[in-house]
Amino acid sequence: MITGINFQNAQFETSAVKKEGYPKSDMLEFAFAGRSNVGKSSMINKVLNRKSLARVSGTPGKTITINFYNIDKKIYLVDLPGYGYAKRSKEEVAKWGEMMEDYLANRKQLVQTILLVDSRHTPTAQDIQMAEWIRHYHDRLVVITTKMDKLKKSEIDERLDDIAQTLELTEDDVLIPFSTQNDEGKELVIDLLHLMREGVLLPYEE
């Protein structure tokens, strides 16, 4: 494991819906995007070795703010509001889109937006749209496939291939299988964040 950032020295700093509420800091930021029930908050907690720092909701779509976590006073991990929640009104969906577009397009401290998808399912049209957004604002696509522990060993290669093909991953992109039930992918995510902070990114190949 690459060292340099103490990921256990982490604290929630603020929630925001507009740029006026973002941290007034030059620290680099790494954001996580995905569907409402994909497990973003759980993944963040796993990486930080904390049980409940990131707010995990039993109600999909409840998180409608951008949440900033200060990691060792060196970087921010940013939990973006989930998409694809059916009970959200058209007005709420529109506000979500404006908030996301503003953050992705204008936040200079943002180094990389990382897409989380459920390993059990083919990425949705909204996942594909988010992947296209990320490609527009960043040099590459970084994908974490969650809930790997729910797959049978015989299913793993097929599911990862399906996700890679659906999102049109290239050799420059990064794909990391992840599970909150064990340590699968945890150290890879930590190493990836170290590398991106230093301006280095090596594609991950299983």
C-alpha cells in the first residue's frame, strides 16, 4: 500500500447545495457518483475504516446534498447525491442536475469523479450518462464495482466484462472491484487516490 495520507484521520466537514457552501480550501477533491442505492457512503466508510462517518441512509435518494469529508487535512472525499431515485419529483431531479453540473464543471479543486456501479447489474442509461459526464470533465473514467461479495465466483468475469463493455472502458480507464463486506478493493482505492493526488494514474488490470 502506498502511504502519505492517513485515511483514518478523517472528519465530516460540510454539506452544500451551492458553490457558496463548498469548503474554502485549495485541497484537492475526489468525488464519488452513482445511483442512490449503489453504496457510495458505505464504500467511503470502508476506505476510511469508519462505521458511520459517511451518512448511510436506509432510504434511497435521501442524500440530496454534496457532502465533503476532510481526509488528514490533505484531500477531500466528496459524496455526490445519488441519481435514479424514482420517487423524486421532476423539480428535484432538475435541481440535482444543476447542482451536479455546476460542481463538475466549475470546481477547480476536483481532480477526479469516480463512478460507482452495482456489480450485479448492467449499467443503466443514467450510469452511462454519468460516465459520459465524467469523460467530458476528466481525462479518463474510473469505475468501482460495488457489492462484489454478492456475486458467485463463476459470475465475476462475466459481470465485469459486461460493465466494461457497457461503459466502453478503454486501456486508459480504471476498473476496481469492491466489497464492503471484506477488504476487496479497499487498498486499491487508497493507492489510486494517492496516485491521483500525485498526478500519476496507472490503469488497473485484474
